[in-house]
Amino acid sequence: MSSAGPQLAPSAQQPESPRSPLAHLLHALNQPLTGLQCSMELALAATRPVDAYVRTLSEGLELLSRMRLLVAALRELADLQAAPADERVVILLDHLLREAGRELRPVAESANVRLVIANAGPLPVRAQAGPLTSLVFRTIEAVVSLCRDGSEVRIDSTAIQNAASIALSWKPGPPEDSPFSRAELGLLLAQAGWEHLGATCTQSREGDTQNWGIRIPLAWSTPCAASGHIGKVQGERR
């Protein structure tokens, strides 16, 4: 499975300091850029055997591959931020979560991950149907990819203080790519997507469990908005 990367908090029970997706990506891009420059400078510093140059080129290509992945993420982020504010409609977010859970269940099972989704009542929000559907799928798919083999992804949603609240928790797998794996980039861009809709995203680490929270204003108040009661688990049992 993929890794817990720069978006994961290092200390237990402490929320991360706020950092924008753009700041994360720019910081991540600096590492392969610096590595590539050092590699080229060492290659030119003195005459070396042919196999040393081949090794340097191979390492440089790996760094360039990482940079292309990060630049593509930066471009997607820039496109998102430049997108016009199109007309939004009322969508039931809890329905999208259930549908995404059902469709992604085979993906989770193939990765030996149990996906559990609990919804408490309707969560009407204002958004564009297509982009919000893609965003929900991207978020869950990224978290499943980051989850430790044989463990569980849990997603609880409810209404609290006139906002839809989604709490995701999972046990991260071992590190893979640095500074970002594809799954970590997916989750980072999902964060940008939620924030573009007016949501607030928070992250924290509690022991070996990673927590990721989303709060987005409701289109109107619901009966459970004050209580925040979590309802019965909706499906996703092995």
C-alpha cells in the first residue's frame, strides 16, 4: 500500500498547522529540483567511468518523473483556482458518500481494506453535481490507497451546527514515494477541491490512526444539525 506522507501529522493527538495544498506542492517540488541540480553538478565535477554517468542519468530521469507528477498536480490546482463560480444546485452529500462507498467496495476489497461508511440523516449541500461526485470518489479512493493492508477505512458523516461534517480515519501503510505518492497527491488535490467549495479540511494523528475531517455548509438546517448524532452503518461489510 501507499504511504503516510507530508500531509500526515508526526505527533499524536495534535492537529497539523495550516498549510495550503499549493505550499505543500511547492515545498515537495523543491526536493527533486535540488537533487537533480546536485546530480548534474557532481557529474560535471570530474571525469567518471561510463557506468557512473549512466547511473547519474538514471537517477536524473527518476527525479524528472517525480517533478512531472508534481507539476501536473500544480497545473490541476491552478486550473481549479481559476475555474469560474458556476451555478450550484442542492445535492445530498450523504447519498453521494453511500454511492461512492458501494462502487469503491471492490477496490477496497482487492487491497484487503474494509470500507465502513456511517451516515446520520440527509446532508444537503450546494455544489455542481459532476465535480462533487468526482471529488467524493477521489477522496475515498485516495484514502483506501493510503490505508494499511488488512485494516479499515471508516467514514462518519453527520450535520453539526449547520454544516455537513465528514470524518475519515485510517491506519496509514508504510512509506512508498517521497515526497508524495500518487495517492497522497490525490488526497492533497481533493483537499483543494473541498476548500474550493467552501469547506474546511483538518488533519490529525492519534497513535497509528490518521484522521481527516471535512466541514462544508449545509444548504439548509436539518434536524440532526444540533445533535450531531451518528446513525446506523450503511453497508460496506466484508
